Amino acid sequence: MGLLALPIPGSFFKVISCSVLVLLSLSCTSFTATEAYDPLDPSGNITIKWDIMSWTPDGYVAVVTIYNFQQYRHIQAPGWSLGWIWAKKEVIWSMMGGQTTEQGDCSRFKGNIPHCCKKDPTVVDLLPGTPYNQQIANCCKGGVINSWAQDPATAATSFQLSVGQAGTTNKTVRVPKNFTLKAPGPGYTCGPAKIVKPSKFITADKRRFTQALMTWNVTCTYSQFLAQKAPTCCVSLSSFYNSTIVPCPTCACGCQNTSLSGSCIDPNTPHLASVVPSAGKNSYTPLVQCTSHMCPIRVHWHVKVNYKEYWRVKVTITNFNYIMNYTQWNLVVQHPNFDNLTEIFSFNYKPLTPYGAINDTAMLWGVKFYNDLLMQAGPAGNVQSELLFQKDKSTFTFEKGWAFPRRIYFNGDNCVMPPPDAYPWLPNASSRQLIYTLGLVMTILSAVAFLQGYA
Ligand SMILES: *[C@@H]1O[C@H](CO)[C@@H](O)[C@H](O)[C@H]1NC(C)=O
Ligand SMILES: *[C@@H]1O[C@H](CO)[C@@H](O)[C@H](O)[C@H]1NC(C)=O
Ligand SMILES: *[C@@H]1O[C@H](CO)[C@@H](O)[C@H](O)[C@H]1NC(C)=O
Ligand SMILES: *[C@@H]1O[C@H](CO)[C@@H](O)[C@H](O)[C@H]1NC(C)=O
Ligand SMILES: *[C@@H]1O[C@H](CO)[C@@H](O)[C@H](O)[C@H]1NC(C)=O
Ligand SMILES: *[C@@H]1O[C@H](CO)[C@@H](O)[C@H](O)[C@H]1NC(C)=O
Ligand SMILES: *[C@@H]1O[C@H](CO)[C@@H](O)[C@H](O)[C@H]1NC(C)=O
Ligand SMILES: *[C@@H]1O[C@H](CO)[C@@H](O)[C@H](O)[C@H]1NC(C)=O
Ligand SMILES: *[C@@H]1O[C@H](CO)[C@@H](O)[C@H](O)[C@H]1NC(C)=O
């Protein structure tokens, strides 16, 4: 059917090849390829930039900015943490807009005690509402960073640190080593810090440029293989031309009966609220409603209407996780008809075209203050949209599952699709004719009804 023509992004694919002859001798070969490359976002990365703003008697003051250059992968609550290893015996005297998780052993200091004396500090963001005297510009977002496509203005975050026992010129300062970025789990690999051309800053009146005394960059890339995550999302399908609803594959994200996937919550529990712990705090480990698929997120694709020149799809995203409100969620959908998307209701849309000519991938996300928050499991735990596509007569068909998406990601994670042979079928082979006939009959019936109503 030609589905999954490209490798799975974030890339972990396993090929097991057994030729018939080899099979006889019962030996198979198995390769596992891993790479941190996402075909839908080939240059996606997180860049961490250190700008030394001033030298101090025993070190420097630096502003560290984390830019999320990934199109659709964002960092959600409880947020990022950034670690590194100092090259020498540096300490952090003070910080603004961020803090280290541990102070470490500062017993060798008298009088002024540093903020952190650890050789391998870990920095986290401060929460919104931090007192102004501890903030710097662009800080204090609780570790949340938006994706570049969704909102470049909130896709970066900064903190400032004053480093002591460090070099005090661009010749003696040593760049930190072994950067680690958690977002909040594993998945990112960071390269070494590279000294680059000093950043330039424009003054508030836009009439003068200033520049950093020294700048270095660190680039981190994501790999789903490193993240070692079980799937977190699955896809179900239905259509107007077949009453079968194809559900998410059983055990797509875990099985109810295995201890591995942990516990789940029966939505019919009489005192649901008291069973769900720590409500009001987003947690990284999901607590899902008991379903056959056990996924925190289900995306349903319904082929809703067939018009002469157009066809219409309804997309519903349902949250089955009781302890996560997904802020700034996003969906990436691949379908060949996206090059003729005519209208989309109540979601934002941006085409992702990493290969220029191929315009079959869409990024969809919520409208600010309307449905950009996908609420925790429950009656409000869903968002939906309708998409209107113009038919390209040379490719359009309802046959062989063509009308269904090739793949879907929710928040950058690949959603488990039903097997292609389970897709809803057209009632019979001469189906296209039948659908047009049905459409015609419906039109005539409604015209008759219309005339009767006004007779
Ligand atoms: C990181 O992303 C930016 C923006 O897309 C790009 O300009 C830069 O080349 C990327 N860096 C690497 C090392 O891929
Ligand atoms: C250090 O500063 C000098 C001028 O003060 C400059 O010529 C040199 O390129 C700088 N070196 C680095 C590594 O930035
Ligand atoms: C830092 O990274 C280098 C090279 O990647 C590695 O050899 C070294 O063991 C790491 N150091 C620590 C303390 O993790
Ligand atoms: C360093 O990062 C900044 C911010 O992302 C970027 O503008 C700059 O081009 C980068 N420099 C290099 C040499 O990659
Ligand atoms: C768990 O349930 C799934 C589907 O309901 C079934 O396929 C599987 O065999 C069960 N496993 C065990 C260990 O009972
Ligand atoms: C989600 O948001 C609702 C309404 O703002 C709030 O009542 C609920 O506690 C939040 N849940 C979590 C897990 O943060
Ligand atoms: C992709 O298709 C959409 C919908 O027709 C269109 O709005 C967009 O401009 C196209 N993008 C590119 C890069 O061709
Ligand atoms: C669909 O989009 C393609 C590429 O943008 C365009 O060449 C073609 O004419 C469009 N088809 C229709 C029916 O609009
Ligand atoms: C609807 O699709 C299912 C496959 O999902 C198929 O088994 C069934 O026969 C189809 N129904 C009709 C009326 O063709």
C-alpha cells in the first residue's frame, strides 16, 4: 500500500530478514539502526548559547539562552533541566531566572557562600510569578518551551549566572563540558560547546548594537530511540461509507493485564476525583483511563462527507490521561491530499515541507485561548477540527484506505496506527460509482424535501 515509505522519525527501526532458505536452517539476521535524524524536521535541534556579558574579578557573568529550533517538538511541564561539567574548579556565585537543583559542598567558602559548588550542576527554570528581582528577560516559564513552528516568540528561554574561580579573559576561560538536556526525560544528545562569533544585541532604541565578550554554542538533537519511550498515542479510523469503527490496536501503548504498564483508572469508579492523585499538577508519568489500547492520547480520523469537488474529514484528539493538561499540544499528520487543503476549522495549520516539492505533511495545533489546552481525561478532555480537501481527480479515491492518514504524531511522538488490512472498506468493488449514486440520491431526496417544505 506504500504506507510508511520514509523511515520512522526519531529513528529506531529494526529489520528482521529471513530468507526461505535461511529459515530452513532456523537462522535469522537482525539489524538495529539508530540515528538522531527526523525526516520531517531534518535540521530540528535545540541550541544553547552562552554569552559572556561582563568579566568579574574572579570570573564572568553569562546569559544562557536555550532556543528550540524544532518545528513541532516542544518541552512541556514539568520542563527542561540542563546539566554540564565544569572544566576547572568553577563555582556559581549567583543566578537569575533559573536555579541549580543542588547547592553541593560549599564548606571551603567563608563569608559569601556561592549558589552552587557542584562540579556537575543541573539548572532548572524558575516558575512564572517569580519575584521581579530574581527574573531576567525571557525567563521563568516553569521549564516550558514552545516549538518553533507554533510560536517562535516563546520558543526560547534564558537564565543568567555569575561564575567564579573561572578565567577572566577570552584566553583563560574554559568552556564547560558534557552538556546534558532533559526535557524532562531522556532523548536529547548534546554536542561539545563551540566558540562562535560573539552575539550582537540591539539596544532598546534600535540605534546601537552591543556585543557579547565571548559566545559559545551547544547543539542538542532528539532521538526517539534514546527516549526509550513506549508509544503514547494511537489512531482510530471510521468513515461514512462503512459503519465499522476501526479502534486503536489492542495494547498499542500497554496492556491492562501486565504489571509493566502500571495501573489504570476505570472511568465508572464512583469517586473518581478521590482516586486520581495529585490533581492539579501535571506529571510526566501518565495515569490513564482503562482502555484496550492504554494510550494517554487517541487521535480519531473520520471521513465525514463526500462532495463532488471536495471531501471532509473530522479529527478528534482525546486525552485519556488523568494527570496531564496538554498545553500547546500539536499534531503532525501526513496525507497526500494536504497539498489541496482548502479549509481547516478551529485549529492552526502550517505545512511542513522539508523536501520542498512534497507538500503532504501538516502541523496542526490549537487556537490560543480556545483549544490550545487539551484538558485532562474527562468530559472536557478532547479537541476537534474539520478539514476540507479539494479533490485532485487524478489521485483521489476512497479505495484501499487512501482517505486515511499515512502517519500521525502527537507532540512529536509517533502514534500507533491500525494495521492497513483493518481499514474500513468500501462496500464493494464498483464502489466509487455507488458513492456517487448515493450522493446523487441524497441530493435528490433533500431537494424533494426542500420543495415539499415550501410547497
Ligand atoms: C539548528 O537549527 C537551526 C535552525 O533550524 C539551524 O540553522 C542550524 O543549522 C541547526 N544546527 C545544527 C547543528 O544542525
Ligand atoms: C579574544 O579577544 C581578542 C581581542 O581582545 C580577539 O582578537 C580574539 O579573537 C579573541 N579570542 C577568542 C577565542 O574569542
Ligand atoms: C564527558 O564526555 C567525554 C566524551 O564524551 C567522556 O569521555 C567522559 O567520560 C565524560 N565525563 C563524564 C564525567 O561524564
Ligand atoms: C549560535 O547560536 C545562535 C543562536 O541560535 C545562532 O544565531 C548562531 O548562528 C549560532 N552560531 C553558530 C556558529 O552556529
Ligand atoms: C493481556 O490482554 C491482551 C488483550 O486483552 C491479550 O492479548 C494478552 O494475551 C493478555 N496477556 C496476559 C498475560 O494475560
Ligand atoms: C487541568 O486544568 C484544570 C482547569 O484549569 C484544573 O482544574 C486541573 O486541576 C488541571 N489538571 C492538571 C493535571 O493540572
Ligand atoms: C502546501 O499546500 C497548502 C494547501 O494547499 C498551501 O497552502 C501551501 O502554500 C503549500 N505549501 C507549499 C510549500 O507548497
Ligand atoms: C492540488 O495541489 C497541487 C499542488 O499544489 C496543484 O498542482 C493541483 O492543481 C491541485 N489540484 C486541485 C484540484 O486543486
Ligand atoms: C467495512 O470495513 C470492514 C473492514 O474494516 C470490512 O470487514 C467490512 O466488510 C466493510 N463493510 C462493508 C459493508 O463493506
